[in-house]
Amino acid sequence: MAKRGRLEIMENTLKIIKENRNFIRPTVLLRKSKMSSINFKDYYNDLIKNGFIKEVFDDNDKKHVSLTEKGTKFLERYKVIIEFIDEFEL
């Protein structure tokens, strides 16, 4: 199995959030991302720091993660880039 690149891991993490109605608990995101907890923490903090995701709290004060507009835009543009690469067999 090939090692995943940084952009692919970011895309996968953001896609998991989107597929869960843009509202997922961090522990569930960790499990679904199939990363070690150490790697997950690094990517999670980077995604927050760079404005791709944000932490939100539900009525019971439980932490959830949601995509920002920037995170949604990243997913859209990443898809276009991958389609371009596939189309031209790069």
C-alpha cells in the first residue's frame, strides 16, 4: 500500500467531515481517518490553524468539527486538480 501524501490526507479528512453532514465528533473523525492519534493531532491542529475546519459545540456542550468555507473550497479545487491529473495521465 502506497504512503498517502499530505494533500491526500487533508482531502480525506475534510471529505469525512463533509460526508457526515459537516458535523462530526473529533474521536469519530480520528477513527474514520485511519491515522495514528499523533498524526491525527498534527493534521487536526494544522487544519484548524489554516482555517479549513472549526470546532463547534452542540447543545450538550460536546465538541464537534465542521468545515469552513475555505475547507469546502479546498475540496472543490482538489477534485478539479485530480481530474486534470487523471485526464492528462500525469
